[in-house]
Amino acid sequence: MAAAGEEVKLVGAWASPFVMRVSIALNLKGLGYEFLQEERGKKSELLLKSNPVYKKIPVLIHNGKSICESMIILEYVDEVWASIGPSILPTDPYDRAIARFWAAYIDDKFPSSIRTLRGLNEEAKAEAAEQVTTALQILEDAFAKCSKGKGFFGGETIGYLDIAFGCYLGWIKAVEKMMGIKALDEAKTPMLVGWAERFCSDDAVKEVMPEFPSSIRTLRGLNEEAKAEAAEQVTTALQILEDAFAKCSKGKGFFGGETIGYLDIAFGCYLGWIKAVEKMMGIKALDEAKTPMLVGWAERFCSDDAVKEVMPEVDKLIEFAKKIQAIMNAAPVR
């Protein structure tokens, strides 16, 4: 555990793969720490103070000093507590460089693909699924080289690259269940399948790996608390845009002045969906009392001939959304 009197705190959210990286590293080192849960959709004063540049989790606070970015935190943990627990980074400089290369590859491929798989565009989802499959096959080859015949990328024990990739396993499995696909396939990536089982069975991982049903509900958007938080985010964003409109419009009818411009189009394309969500959820996002200028702007925007012929009808959007939700609901949650 950390030395007596040491302050070790982790600011994060339980479902974040990036936060999970830090939790696993601290667990591997046997370090006691205080976990400070961030509310979804909100940024605490502590987070804003600790990471004023990116304002993102995770943040490790060690004796009052803040360290940000998950992979940087991993290296910090390994260096500061080098004499405790297993080494996270390889000791050989070349092996360290290779591990960092593959960690960068993982973060380049997986977050964007998982976000796309959450969406509604079937063509984009198919492409993302193919990207994930290709990336996993490439990582299968990387595992063969990095593991040197042992159980983990890092050798005998979980290391830097195991943590970098392993943090996505919960979400990969959630996506598999939702879409009825097999990303980690015994026939195509047998070594990764075996590695994933060993990784998830480790005590340092088990206690922080998110459960699949919760992950699936979050991906589907069925979690009422998450919906309420999302609605609050939209309200806040609209109030900020109300102020932006006052400054950009300079007293005229549109963000761009007398006529529809760049910013009007950028925001106006969402109006159909905003109105559909209002109707489906029984809320008022564009509210005369809170955002009177945006309400007037939206009416003018939607009345323009260039917009009227392409703005989708609200009821058709609702019908489309319900069909998509029905498809997603058909995926089993156990």
C-alpha cells in the first residue's frame, strides 16, 4: 500500500475505460486510494481545478499534485511506486517503445469505433465493426510478438499494454451482445480470447471491470438517470447558445446577421431532432422563458424556403427513433 501519510485519490467515473486503466494499475501495485466519483454530465469543482486544461477524467491526485491522462498516469504510478508490486512498463527500452506504439494504436482505433457502434447509421456501424475486427486481428499478431509465448502482452504478469487494451473489454463485450456479433472470435483471434479470459480473471481487474448489462443500458440510452442528465446537458448548452446568439446576431434575425449563415446551419440541422425529443419525453428544451431569442430564431430558420423543403417532420423522426429503439431492445441483456 502507499506509504503512511500519502494522499492518493482518483477522480473518475466507474464506467470509463480510461479511469479503469488507473484503477487496475493502482490495484496491481497494491495501493490504497480514495475513489471520487464524478457525476455523469457534470464537472465537479475538484475536476476543473485538477485538470483545468482538458477538464476530463481520470485525474490522479498524489499528495496534492494532479496528474492527468490515463497513459501518463500509468507511467507515473509505475515510476513513483517502482519498488512496490509488479513493473507495469517493460524494463527494456525497445520493449517500452513497442508497448507505447501499440497503446497509441489501441487509442486511435477503439474509442472512435465504439462511439460509432452506439449510433444509428447502419453503414457507419458496419464499417466500424469491420475496423474493430481488423484492429483485433492486428493485435493478435502483436500479442504473439510482445507476449513471447507467455500469458500477457507484458509477459508473465499484466503490464502496460495489457491495461491499455484490457480497459476496453467490458465495452467490446457489451457491443457484441447488443449487435449480436463476435468481435473476439476463437477462430480469428484465439490468443486474444485466451488473454481476455486471463486478464478479466485477475483480482486487480475483476473489482473494477464494469458489468455488461449496465454498459448495454448506457449504450442503448435506456437508463433514466442518464437520460435526465443528458436533458440537463442540452438545457445548459441551449442557454449558452442563447448568449452566443445575442453576441453573434448583433440584434438581427440570425446568428449570421440578416440571413442564414454558417452557424445557423450548423445548429439548425438539429432542430428536427430537438423537437422530436421534446415530444417523446414531454419536455421543453427550447423554452420561451429560458431561451426566448433561440425560440424566435428557430421559427425564422424553419420558415425559410431553403429549410422548409428539407427539414424532416417531427412525427416521422419519432417513428424512426422508435423503430431503432425496438431493434436495440431486441438485443438480450442478461
